[in-house]
Amino acid sequence: MAGQGGKTAGARGAILTFKDYFPPTKGESQLLEAAGPFRSDPFVDSAPEELPFLGGTDTIRSCGGRKAADDSPPKGEEMKVQYVKRLRMGQRLEAPIRAAELPDGYVWLPWKEKLTDIHGRVIYQGFVHDLDGSIFPTFRNFDACLRLMRSVAASVNFLPRGTWLIARPKPLSPEGYEFCASIQGLRRGSSTAAIQNVVVRPEFRRQGLGRALLLKAMEGFLASGCRWTELTVTALTHPAIRLYERMGFEMRQIIYREVYLE
């Protein structure tokens, strides 16, 4: 049976691109041209029980996924549950990883425990007004973002070598830096590194910082003994998905995450 984009669904190893499976609708295209896709409705009322494997004949059971504590409904309140389409993407890690270069004026800050809440702050600043912030309550709550990052850092699977900040020196500020972007990693199994968040604050975008974060994290994952990396991304975040594809990530699964609407 022929798949979309002229590729054969039964051919093993044939990976379809984002555009093959999710061509923008007319409404989404207009939103992208205007103010971005975050006002397009990303929800479905129920998650299908089976979905075709991207590029193969296997099937994948869709699932709600793991919710952060702050994404659960308050006790005693009934809230509507809907599902957000997410894409799981991954790629093999092989040396050498391309050098992660930063624009002039930016510096790398490797992981230190004292930077935990700085990462949480950048996660909040990067997501609060974006698509993921409009969907997931955690990203709209500053304290919840701090708790999220603290839980990542406290995990036995935390990968310090794959966790980085990008900053600009700011001598007159109390911390000496202006923090611009963040990435974090967790080990999954013996050889997989799961990217938790790729976050660039809005005012620092379109300078290649997201690409640099990915390369720097992948270098750290490889040094930590990982041979595969993966991430999940909301299906309507088209610019992020295009970046991941350019970086060599391929789509492996469609999953549905359960979200309680406020």
C-alpha cells in the first residue's frame, strides 16, 4: 500500500518527513504567516487506539504519556481531558559530532547544581507564551518550571554532560550573565539519551542557538556512552520540527499526551 509522499509504507527503513504526514492546513499556513501556529487548535477529543508506524508496517499503541504533577487536575474538580498530538523523533549518535558554534557575545555554561533554578527560569521564559505554554499548565507556572527542573536534576538518569545553558555576559547583573537558552538530558535504558527541553527565549531566537544546543548536548550524550538520542515535540510546532529534521532527526512514533484543560 502506497503511503503519502509516494513512499511505500511496507518498505523497511523508509522514513517519511513531517511534510509527508502533516502538510499544513490552509488555516495553519495563514497562522504561520501571521503570528505563528500557537493559536491553531492542537487538541483532539480522543486518541486513536492504533497508528501506523512511520515508514514501516508495525503499529504503535498511542498513549497518554507521563504527566507532570502540575498537569493533573486539582482534587475535587472535574476537568475536560483532551489529547495533544506529539511526535517522537530520534537519531543515531556517531562521532564526530559537528562543533557547536555560538554567535559572538554568547558563552556556554556547563552543568552545575547551583544552576538548577536558572534552567527552570529559562524553561518558563521560553515556553510561557509559546504553543507548549498554551497547552501544558506546567510551562505557564514559574514555580512548576522550577520543580520540573529540580526533578530532572535529581533523577538517577540525569545526564550532566548533555545539560547546558547559553548566556551572555552581563557584568552589572547580580549573576553576571543574561541567560538565553537551555537544554537538558536524561538517560533512557543503557544507551539512549532523551532530550527533555530545547528552550530558547523569544528575544534570542533566529541566531542558531537551538541548533547549537542540540549539537552540544549530542556531544555530551556521546561522551556519556549513549548511542541514540530522541525527543518529543508537539505536532504543530512546525519551525522546531523543521530544525530537528535538518539536524538529522527522523520521526519514529506518533503519541498522544493527555492534558487537563483549565
